[in-house]
Amino acid sequence: MLTQINGLHHVTSMASDAQENNAFFTNVLGLRRVKKTVNFDAPDVYHLYYGDKTGGAGTVMTYFPFPNMPKGHRGTGEVSQTVFAVPQGSLGFWQDRLENAAVEGISTAERFGEKRLNFHGPDGDGFALVEVASDPRTPYGDGPVPVDMGIYGFHSVTMHLRDAAATAELLKFMGYKETNQQGNLTRLAATDGNGAHIIDLEADSDAPRAREGAGSVHHVAFAVKTKEAQVEVRKALLAHGVHVTPVIDRDYFWAIYFRTPGGVLFEIATHEPGFARDEDVAHLGEALKLPDQHAHLRARLEKSLPEIAD
């Protein structure tokens, strides 16, 4: 069993409009845009990152906003809900805030004894807020949401799967332990968690397969502190029979990828070097940053990429 992984690093999804996406995460949810760059494989498309003040591991929601992309169809083989942690007693504030912003899909629920507020993103993305009694992270406090009501970072993700058994076994190999079960839901948690260390598996053998599009999660990334730890994880996964990519430099972290038995794409990402490698912390997310291989496209991209009003 691996010991290097301590929870989520980031979650990456797809959207249909960059401005709408940016406004939702910064103006409605009150997160900070910590990086404005482009998709490594499709530089005509932004890659936007939102999180806490520095973009700490376990707080960062990222998006590829493909203009006018059709919405995805929910089903199995995907992350169906991304869940954020908020302070105890704050759900009333958040329900009023989301209703005033005309956010769709708002409903209250309880899972494993935790109060949660479900809602949809602009493209039908599945989200929830969960109250937690204590959290080691500090919400971003320089936006429209007061720090004492703000989002700490991720709480968990829910994976909707036809059969959860094989994915559960893989997560256990990755260092997660089963902590609870409720109907067709199985909860696993990393033992040395970073606050974003819970995975819920929802088994549903009768549901159709998901079809990816705007509002779909592209991949979920797990955190390791160093590149050396990532190499150790990669070697162990390969020895376990998992097909893993080579290490890829993503500028702000190093990444490896592999597909789970249930169909969800996993990534292992490092804390280092972080989002301040090419911008001061005070100015994160302000300028368009380009990977070296796309630097020669700057003049064209600055004209063609849609304007994002801050």
C-alpha cells in the first residue's frame, strides 16, 4: 500500500464559456483565479485555475473552456460531483448566496452524517458544499466571500461507477481506507489527509455510460509532495499492473496519468514547483502565462482567446 498520497491535488473539468466560468468561480464561489494559461494540447483554449490564495494542493479547481462545447451527459464512469468544504454553520449563508445568484439545482441533503448543499455549475456541473467542524486550510479572503464563510478547498469527489469494487481496490492500494457505507455509497479516506482526502464511490449497474462534454470532469488529481515521491508512486503502480504515463512537466506541477477500472482518469501531481514559479503571489492569475512550447504563439493567442473581464 502506498503512503505518499495525502488527498486530492486538483480537479479538472470542461466548460463552454471562459467568461461565464471565471465569473462563477470568482464572483459566486469566491475563489481566487490563481493561473490563466492555455491547454498544453490545444493552445487556442484557456486553462483556468481557481483556488485559495496560493493555489495550494487540495484547493484547485481547473477548467478547459472550449467555446460552445455541448454539455456532457451524466452517467457511470465519471466524477459525478465535486464537493467543497466550508465552515460549520455556513450553509445558510451559501444557500442564500447561490439563490441570489440564480444558481440552478440547489438542494439540501445529508450524507454520512454531514450536512451538504448540492448545486449545479453553469454547464450543469455537479457540485456540493459540506460543513466541516475544523479544517487546516484558510479560505481565500480577498474576494466577495468573507473568509469566515469561505471555501477551504475540496472535501471530496463522488465517482459514479457501474461496479465500484475494482476502483475501491485500486484506491486502497493508493493508501485509502474504507471508512463507511450507506446504501450503494462507499466512502474511502486517506489516513494522513490534507482536508481533501475523501472519495465516495456510488455503484449503479443500471445507469448508462457518461458522455463527456461541458460540465464533465476530465480528470481528478491526487497530491504528492515531491517529484521523488511521485517517482516512487509511479514505480509501485507499474509493479501493481497499472498502465501509467511517463512523468510530464505541467509547469506548475509534475504529473502522471492512468485510467481506473471504472473509467475515471486519475492523475498524480506534485506540490512543487507551485503557481508562484512565474508570478508573484500578489499577482497570481492576472497575466496570460504560456508554456515554453507555445510562447511563439503569444501574439496570435492574445488576439484570438476570448477576453475575460475580472
